[in-house]
Amino acid sequence: MLFIIIITLIIIVLIIFLTILLLPGMAFFNKMSDQKYNADEKDLLTGILTTAISSKEATGEVMTTFVNESRKTMPAKIYLPNKDNIEQIESGAQVLIIESKAGIAYVIPYQQTIY
């Protein structure tokens, strides 16, 4: 019984010692391997409607995909006032998120242009 306790204590001390010994190396590896978060502003402000907006008062749903490929869905309404007097936006349309208030994205249709 005493032999098992001694072996267990030796293993615990060895694990603690190796952790302390390897910790600076692990921190250096993490610092060198982490990538900076580089988000294009367009990626943060655009989305695709998953549910159509049938009128100015109706609510649809927009899905955004961020740089790290995480997706977020949120309720969407047509941004008012809009200069093109948009009445509805079909499902699957790419939209530009103008603002977000109280968890609702206010959107207008968006067409990507190449510079």
C-alpha cells in the first residue's frame, strides 16, 4: 500500500515539474502560431436573407458569415428611409446591414462591385 502511495506522489510531482518546465515553450508556441484577426469591413456588414421581407413593416431573417466562418442569424427589416423606395427583398438576396438596433438588422439590397 505504501508503495502505491509513493508511486502516485512521484507521478504527481513529475507532472507538476514537467508542466512548469514546458509552460514557457507552450506560451511561445501559442504566440508564434496564433493568427491575427483580419476582418474585411464588407464581410462584417453584409449577409444573405434566409427569410424574405415581404413589406416595409415585415420582418425577415439575415445570416452573416464572419471571417472565422462562424455564422450568425438575426431578424431583419428594410432600412427606412431608403432612396430607392424598396418595398420588399426576396429570400437568398445579398443585403447590406446599415444598422442594428435592439437585435434587429436594418438592411438594403447589396450588389458587390469590383474595384
